Amino acid sequence: MLFHLALKRLIQHGSLTVTYPDGTVRDYRGGPGPEVAMRITTARALRGMTFNPAMALGEGYMADEIQPEGCSIFALLEMLVLNMMEGGTHPAERAMELIRLFRRRFDQLNPASRSQRNVAHHYDLNGRLYSLFLDRDRQYSCAYFPTGTETLEEAQVAKKRHIAAKLRLDRPDLEVLDIGCGWGGMAITLARDYGARVTGITLSQEQLAVARQRVEEAGLKDRVRIEMLDYRSWKTPMDRVVSVGMFEHVGIDHYRRFFTTVRDALKEDGVALIHAIGRSDGPGSTNPWLAKYIFPGGYSPALSEVLPAIEKARLWATDIEILRLHYAKTIEHWRARFAGNRDTIASLTDERFCRMFEFYLAGAELSFRHMGHLVWQAQLTRRVDTLPLTRDYMFEAERAATPARA
């Protein structure tokens, strides 16, 4: 049995007990480590795990054909990930990764029409869903944990404060473009707390409606407007450009166009801040299950893929920061909140959706905790002399905006 042989090779640490569709139970043991178990209930799921495990594991869990036994899906995935990171590899997965690398430019081809469909797939879901596991401001991106002890709400406020400091909002009425504005939290914060005039753009109908409602409720209609617009259609130079958690949806075929658009959207003395997911181990491909079910057309790039596009757009990378483990902590909070509201979420969707999202959140946390994923923030300008010579202004602005902790 090919799957049996693959597991014997893969499991070097801990133990995995597998119950096969015919009732056979096999133990795979390595050195000291976690002990987990799973049941494969159908021949279809076993066949998938043999020939395309990166897709089949998630699909099998969604269909309840792969069941963790005596452990959570997170514990099962973590055990498999830890063994993979130690050099264990499923032979079929090596071949599938080569195919994904070969196809990735086609898979990430995201013209405006396709981008809107991809966005709708994930963001135009039931309006209550995201409020049941995100923070109150619906920040669906990496939070910032200065001490590691912050609540999710505190860490998301800190993230916005951290970004605002890098934008150098040093005078009122600066015009800010927010590319991929989500549910409007960043735009509202920059207008309310920093006196900016913000235009947020999105491709999600659901986010557009919620963001506009939130702007109205905040009494900021004179300072914030939210538009349905692809970033490539923006033509007006602004004082500042910010984009948080949107670049992952651009696609490698479009990086140069994205940064050229950012450059053209900046006034001569403008500042941009791009916040996105990346990877530490060089160019790769998107997990096929994630690409099919969660983020079609999405990809988290290595900085080696991003910086050439910045250079070709004739932008200065005036500051680059790598956030390590902050997203793992963020998603840990999301997983706990999702679990706490699972019954309500199931009533809005169904059991299959809940399993899909549990698998997604577990895998996402593990990718940041063990698999080299990270978050990068790139501060960009058109001119070399736009910003002060040192980064002290960032720290001073952030400290000035930080309330004293008890």
C-alpha cells in the first residue's frame, strides 16, 4: 500500500495511528513527540491521500471521511507539519508541487473580472460570519502584539497604530488611499484618530455595504468614502497609500502593475505602506486546497519576488519590517472565537462549511508557527528625501498614540 509506505517514511517524531477503511489499524512511530490518531472511512479518501495528499486531507476532513480520533484537527495537522519540516515528504506531494510551480503564473492570472470573482468567493459570505470570530473592528489581517500578552482587540488597535506611525500622518487633512479597505476599520481609524481624508476601495459587495454603513454610523461621511473599484483603475495622486492584507490577492503576474499603480497614486512627497503575508524560504506555490476553497488566485510571496517589482516601479523601499509569529497569535485567537461560536456559525452555514473553516484556520496558524510564513510591511516613497533620516519619528508617533497600560 503506497500510503502506508509514505507514512512509514514521513513519521520520524511522535506517533500516528491510522484506522483504514477496511478496519485495519496501523501505528507509525518515530522518536519522542506528539501522539495523534485518525480514521479514513472511505476508499475515495484513501486514494486521494495516496496521490494528492495536499488536496485530499482537507477535502476528506470537510466530508467527514477523514476523522481525527482522540485529538483535534489542529493537533493532527501540527504533528504532520512537524514531521514534514524535519524532512519527511510524501512522494506524491513532491511531484504535485512541481506541477503547481509550473502552473502558478496561470493560476495567479488575476485580471479585474477574475479578481472580483475571487474576492466574492471568500468575502461575500454571510454578513454575520466574520463578526463571530474577528475583533470588534473586523480586522481580517495580522494583529500586532508588542508584548505578546495583548487581547485580540488590543493587538488589532496596536496594528493600526503601528501602520499609522509608518505613514507619517504629521498634519491634518492628508488624503489617503486605502487599497483593499475591507470592512472600513483602517479608513475609519485614520480619519477619526489622525484627521485624514480617506478613500477606501474594495471589490467585495458585502464589505462595501458594511464599510459604508460603519462610516455613516461613525459620523465620518465628510472624511471617508468607500468605493467599489479595482486598484488598477485608480488615477488620482494622494498624500498617502495604505494596503493591508490585499497584496496576497494580486498574483505574481501583476506585481509590477500593482507597484506602478502605487507610485502613480502617490504625490511627489507621498508615503505608502504595504502590509502582506510572505514566506521565508523563497518562491513557492499556494497550497491547492487553500487555492480551491479559501483564496482562489491568492499567493503569499517571498520578498525576493516583491522587491524587483518595487525597483522596476522606481519606488524607494524606505523601511521593511518582518513580523514573526504575530499572525500565529492572531489566528490562535480567531480559532478560539470560531470554536466558541461554532453552533451559531453552523446555523448560518452548515457543518461542511464549519469543517472547511476549521481546517483553514488550523493550517493557517501552523504555516506561521512552523512553516516559515511571515508578515512583511514595506514603506515606500517616490523620493529619497521624503522622510527623516532615521526611524525615530515612527517610534515617537507610536508612543504618543499609545495609551498607558495599567
